[in-house]
Amino acid sequence: MSSHIQKMRIEGVYEQRQPDTYMLRAKVPGGVLSAEQALKVCEIAERFAGGGIHLTSRASIELHWLKVEDLAEVMRMLAAVGLTTRGACGGAVRGVVCSTPFADDFPTAQVLARKLHHHFTHNPHFENLPKKFKLGVEAGYDGSRHLIQDVGLVYAGNDGEGACYDVWVAGGLGREPQPAFSLERRVPEGHIVPLIEGIIRIYRRHTPAGKRLKHLLREIGSAEFIRRLEEEVDRDAVLPLPDGFDKRLTPLVGSGRPERIEAHLFAGELEAGRLRRLCNIAAQFAGGFMVLTCDQNVAFLLDERVNIGEAEAALAAAGLDGTEQATRVNFRVCPGSHECRMGLCPTRDVSRSVIEALGPQGETLTWAISGCPNSCSQPQLAQAGIIISKTVGEPGGERTPRFDLYRREGGEAFATAVHQGLTLDELLQAVAKIG
Ligand code: SF4
């Protein structure tokens, strides 16, 4: 890879496996996207990306099939609607996720997610890190995604003076999955920024290039990590992020509050035409905003004055109400060898075959498939996960993929492998038996 392209990583650019073809990833803090922003994404997709848009399992937007000469213009167009790609790839604080849009306290979590995004993005103190650094702000513990962040914050109520968060540190999946450990409970929001800054400084200073924070944890243990953190961070330091007014963007959710509906996509794939229809639904029913979910779908928190039946009918008319077989199953899918240089097999094709093979019980599970052991689609957090672990074949000959099947039972942090090294036929037989 040329050093020029390597430098473009920090701008959110990756080379695709197809020569002279690039992917650009845009951050969407908390997954909250305005209809105006989405319309601009449609325009970019049609002009430069063959009309396709990919939603990731971290609620970011990826545009594939770009040419190098188009990248600067695409970034300018995104900037015109307040979207940035800075730090979406490379050794930086990545897009701040909030995977709990249907939880009552999502309005609180989405605001902190956006504040942290602004604080850590394009800030030289938090770039040039050994590897990616992932932040998540959750409105509750559903989905367990706090376990896979470098810093995962879970809303823990209001102590009378402001919001408090449980802080989880040094989690990650990839080839060496490690659940985050609980650093501290009920940390007031004013202490969150100094704490994360201290964690990043320790990460940068003590971790070899190419390694995540979880690597440092394995090296030194949590007691030594906490000792270094106490030296590093003045625990009395408060960096408040005060608000002059309510900064949430979506309509309020919460008990007795408006309904929520969800557009179900296959593998996070969306064409500009369908995204335009979702923009209309956002404008008409959801205060002008949609929420990209970490299951690669699109959620709408409906304005309390709207008629939910009309909103559901609009979703059905767009063909996104989850009644098609491919979208009936909750299935996270990474790009695999369709576009990704690391991909060992075409994940979308395999997931379609798996969905066709599933029985009624298998269809009720949450699924995820990753095209290599990097585990971008978080298969260890699904009830049933598939990882393409390797390919086999004679040197110079055709290589065929081998699949590991994971299951996650209640109480386990991560799913564990129940079958390893399956051929595609063996995989389809195994998933058909799930009942
Ligand atoms: S899991 Fe592997 S194949 Fe899939 S997107 Fe990540 S790096 Fe690419």
C-alpha cells in the first residue's frame, strides 16, 4: 500500500480488495442522522458510489467503489451537512456508538455520545494512537455492547446534580476477544472526559503500535492499570459539558412516550432510492431524524402527535418492514470478500444461504457473520455467530472457506465455538438443526 493511502486512513479511507477502488467511512455519533444529512449521502452515493450505501455494525456509513480523485469532493459534500470521516479508520477515537436507541434513556446517552465525538475527533492529542480506540455510550445494558469498547459508558441514573455512568474498560473482539472490565460505577458526567483522556494517554504511552488497549490490560493486569490511572488522572478534576438547552435531536422516548419503528435492511445494504424514502419517513413522522442501529437497521423514534399506523404503512410501502425473508432474521453481516481486502468469502451470499436453511427456531435468534477472524460484525455478541476462520486448498489452486459456528447462552459474556472448520454444506446442515 502506498504511504499516501496509508496516511488517508485517518481520513476514513480504506483500500478495497478491487484495485484502485476505495471505501470511505463517515462517523454518525450515537447513530443519529438528520434527513438532510441522509439526502446528501444519497446524492454522493449516486454520483460516486454506484448508488449504494453500507451501514456498519457501529452505526457508521460506508461508501464503496470510490475513485481516489473523488475522495476530496465526497468529503467536502459530507462536511457541508456536518458529517466527518476524520478518525473513522486508523489509530484514532472512532465513531462514538449508542446501540440502545429503543431504551428509555437514549435521549440522555445520544447527547453525551455527540459531545464525546466533538471532543475527541480531529484533536491531535487523541490521534496517532497505537490502533483504533472505540467509545460507546449506552442507555442500558441490553445487547452487552459495553463489553466490546475500549471505554464503554452505561447510563446509571441521575444523582440529582446530573447524569452518572458506569465505566467499562479495555474490551474488544477480533482474534483475541476480551470482555471489558468494570472500572468504576456511577461516575458523574463531569468526570468522564478527564477519565477517558487519562485512559487514552496511558494507552498511547504504554502500548506497542498495532495493539488495542486490551493488549496492555493482558500485559499489566487491571490492578496495575488502575494504579497508573490514579497517577495519571486528577480524580477531583471536573470538565463539565453544560447545556444551555436540551440537546437531544430525536423525539423523546420513555415510558408512555411515542412509539418506535424500525426499517429492516439486509446486511446493512441500502440504495439511495430507499434511503430517500426513509428521509421522508423521518421528516413526516420522526422530527426529521433517524437512528442508525448497531444491527445495521434504521430506527425512528416517532413524534407523539403522529399516527403510528401511518408510519408503519410508509415503512411497508418502502419494502422495509421486515416481512421479506432476507430481512426477517436479525443478521449482522460484514462486507467480507465482496469488498473487504481481509475477507475470506462472500458473506452476503453465505448469510442468504444460512437464512434459507434456518428452521422456525433458528429464525428467532440474532445472527452475525464475519468474513475473517477480525469479527467486525460482532459474531460473539449474537445468539448464533459465524466466523470464516481460514481457507484451505493446494498452493496456487482454488481455496475454499472454513466456518466456525458460535452460540451464546444466557449469562455468557461472549459466544463460544460449538463447531470449527465446517465446509459450507456442513455449516448449512448445522444451522438447519438449530431448534
Ligand atoms: S470481519 Fe474481516 S472481512 Fe469482515 S469487514 Fe472486518 S476485516 Fe473485513
